[in-house]
Amino acid sequence: MISHLGSGGFGDVWKAQDKELARDVAVKFLALDKLAGPRSSAERSARVRERFARESLAAAKVDSSYVASIHDRYLSESPPFLVMEYVDGQPLAAYLRPTPLTLARTCRWSRQIAQGLAAAHDQNVVHRDVKPGNILIRETDSDVRIVDFGLSRFVDATETHTITGTPLYMSPERCRAEAGDARSDLYSLGCVMYEMVTGMPPFGDERADPIALARAHEERTPRPPGAQGVDIPEPLEELIMDLLAKDPLRRPENARTVVHAITSTEDLLDRRSGKAGPHRFGPAPLSYAQPSLRPAPDSGFGDRLSAAELAVRRLTREHGRDHHLVIAARMELAELTGDSGDPRGAATLYDRLGRDCAEWYGRAHPRTLDAFTEMARWIHDGSRGNP
């Protein structure tokens, strides 16, 4: 074992080295005694192991670039454990709050999450705990990896009779302790996307009472992002609100239709990238037509923005956060974000850069003033509808 990565309801996760294949892996140990219940016995422990074997086998069949792979499992060990793909990166939660994500990031990562869910649902594997903490963003390519597939269903079936999930992102039916299905994952994805575009979950925060959160998911309709002053394409807002429907049958049919809808929004951003403004996107019908089974390609701006983000990360690793090359790369990323049709995102990136430069060089430094000037330009040009 190299290092301890974290602990949770399932047990401990460690980073380890696979010496035969010379690669890093993540080893997830199962908290068998906890999951077997307070009156654990050899018979109950055996049943837990059997369920673990079934669920891990199903999860290992999920084949997607956006789902962390299961390499192996060891059931006879005490405790049993999984050997999984090690993802070098941060959870999506590290990128969220207090400010929203840019539209390009929101669309790109949401589409990848939906593609990962589609691959899992094709194998009848439902996640049941889709949340920012279970979505990792790889450092090398800024792509998504979803982790812990199938384990929530396994815990649901243990002797503890625990319903797993995170109250901030739990579907109404899961809040009612129902098993849920693939559309329960889509509701949770809607919660995550809502937080991406607004900077906050649909209801409450981590300090909120779980019972109050469950009641909100079951009974309340969140305010649409646009009603909170968020500049968002209407098709994307409509998709998010459809994902958050209380009735599972009113949500999109499956994850592939979500991929298709997000891809359409990315195309819309490309087509209208030169027409910014509070209502620059205009009304557009949201298509839930069944898409091709092939992964959706990145939009033109999506590719360029991804490359710009990776350049910022590479230069930061090589030179440090306050190096002039990093500052220039961050300004280029902000400009690309604005040119993609997201002046709000450009203003946000320039604001963050301005605050950083003020801390490093002082508020009167030219780099600080340049960043805040560009921030004001994107705010002004966005309000005029002519970036």
C-alpha cells in the first residue's frame, strides 16, 4: 500500500502498486462487520460476501471511458476487497461552489457522466449515489470517472437494511426508501447539474437536516436556474428541470436521451457563440430523440476549452500558480469561455484571476487591474448582447 485515500460507509480505500503490471490501483476494502449488522454471525457474513460477489461482478461488466474500471476482486480475504482503476484527480465537489461552473465545463462533464450512466444502465447496474464526491475529474485529460458503481445497491441489500445515498442528491423515491431504478440516477444527475450551473444544490446544503431535505425532494419544486439570475440556455434549463421531476416517468427516458440533449446544447453554444446576452440563447425545443450509441464528440469550443484547461494545469505544475505563463494561460481560457457564448463564465474566471493577482502582487498591480478590467468588459458586453 502506498497511501490511504479515504474512508466511507463501505470501508477504506488505499492507493497501491500493481507490481506485475507496473501501475497504480485503488484498493477498496469492504467493512464486512459493519455491513453484516449489529448481530453479526458467520451465516450473515457469508450472505454479505455472496451479495458482494454478485454486485461486484455486475459492476465489473460496465465498460465506459467515464466509469472507473474494476480490475479484480478478492472475496476470500478478510476483509474482502476490490482492485480498481486509480484515478489521479479531484472529485467534482472540489470544482463546485461558491461560483457556478462555466457552461462549457457543465455541458462537457454532464455529458460524460450521462454516458457513463448509460453504459452502466445497459448492464442493469444502477449507481444509487450519484453525487459530486463520486465523480472524479482526471488530472491528465480533465475527463470524468464515476466511482462506486453497484456498491450502493449492495449496501441496500445487507442485513442493516440501510438505504444508501446522499440527501442533497437523493431522488424522491429513494427518500421514501424505495429501491429506485435508472431514472433515480437521472434525478441525482439533475441535482448535480443544478449545482453546476447555480453554485448550489436544489435544496439546502451539507448542514441541512436530512429529514427536511427528503421532504423537499418529495414535495418541493426548485426554482429554475434562470429565475435565480443564472444565464443559461433554455434547453439546458429545461433538461435540468425535467431530470428533477418528482415522478420518475416524467424524467427523460434514459441516460442516452440526456447525452443527446446535452450534445444539442453544445451545438447551440457553438452556433450562437457570437450572440451573448441575458437572453441570447432564446427559446429552443429540447429534443429527446434517441441518439446514436456512439459516444458524442466534443463540440469545437469544447475541445479548445479542454485543451486550454489542461494547459493551465500543466503550466501550474511546471512553474507555480503565480507565474506569468500561468496567468496568460488563464486569461486565454477566460477569453475562450466568453467566445464560446458564456460571458458569465468569462467574467467569473477573470474575477478569480483578479483576486489571485491582488493577493500575489497587490490591488494596484497591472496584472490585477487587467484581470478586473476584462471581467468588467465581459459583464458589460454580456448585458449588451455583443461580446
